[in-house]
Amino acid sequence: MTHTLHRQGTYEELKEDFVVLVMSAKGFNDPGAAPKLGEALKIISKYGPVNIGDMTQGSMYRAGFRIKPVERLLKGGHDRSIYHGVFTDLEAVKKVVDELKAADLGMSVVISGLYDEVKNIIRPHTVNLFLGIWGKTELLPKHEEVLKICTMCGHQFVSRNLVMKLAQDVKRGRISPEEAAEVMASCCSCGIFNPVRAVKLVKQLVQKL
């Protein structure tokens, strides 16, 4: 799964941005996987994720999911659900990984984050690396904060225009940075958007407008 791979930022910024993904393997162990995936989601939710979601249902910021999001995601879960949890603390990720190992659910687990950090908590089966942006880079957003925010949604449902509009609203005092981050997070269909980091980036962006 590479939709979590392209997050932009400095090394220090990305030390506060990790994604844990759990899924079944199509045609291999997906029949009857829903209860096991549900157990994985319960484990993920125990350690303070700043966002959770299912690629087929949306995130905890989706309308109707903000109250009891875990229960709602479990209710709508199925054998092909792909559950995500976003963390700002590597120690929390380590605890999640340790408990998932102990549970031995047989599901695939993907950890996205700085390789130097992640390799210390899990022995990877496969490693995918982001090698930068190629092509017409002059078409990228003018402000680096916009790109950092947009790439936290791997399916590009958080547009640069939305980010700029919300940043302008923050600058004018219409909404808070936290409210802006929640709007952005609600657009990310699978729940890998990091709203805590988005708040910091919005504040930095506002200073440039």
C-alpha cells in the first residue's frame, strides 16, 4: 500500500507522523477476516491515534462517525476493510505493533514513517521508499506547507485550493486552525490524514499569507 508513502516534511516533522495499516490479503485470507480486522482496529484505537478510519467507510472525521467512531467502523467492517491509525508518537506505534504480534491475527500490517525510526520496531517483509517528485515540479503549490498538508491524504482528496481557502479563513479569524484541520481530515476517505500536524502547518502557512 503506497498511498501513505508520499508525505512531505523535514525529518523532525515526520518524526511526529506515523501510519499503521491492517488488511487481509485478497484471495488468500480475506474470507472470514472481518472479526480479525476488528480486533486489530481495537488494538490500534487503544494507543491514542489522532485519526482512525477504514478505506471503505471513511475516517473518524466523517459526518456521523465522530461519536463512537470505533464502534461505527466495526459495525460497518467486512472482510476487505482496510483499517488505519495515525500516530504522532513512535512509542505508541511500538505498543501497537507489539500487541498485534502477540494477537497473531494473521493480517497484513504496514507501518509508514521514517525508515530509520520504523526499522527499530519491526522487521519488515517489504520496504517501499519514496524517491521524490519528478516532472513539472513548477506546478507544485507555491507554499511548501500546502504540499505537506495535501500529501497527508494519499488519494489527493485534500486539494490545494481547499487548504488555501481554509488558511485564509484562519487568517481572517473566521475559524481556528483546529477547525481547519478537521475540515481537511474529513475529506480524507481512508483516515490517514494527521490533523495534529495539519494544525501546526496551517499556523505556519497563515504567517506567509
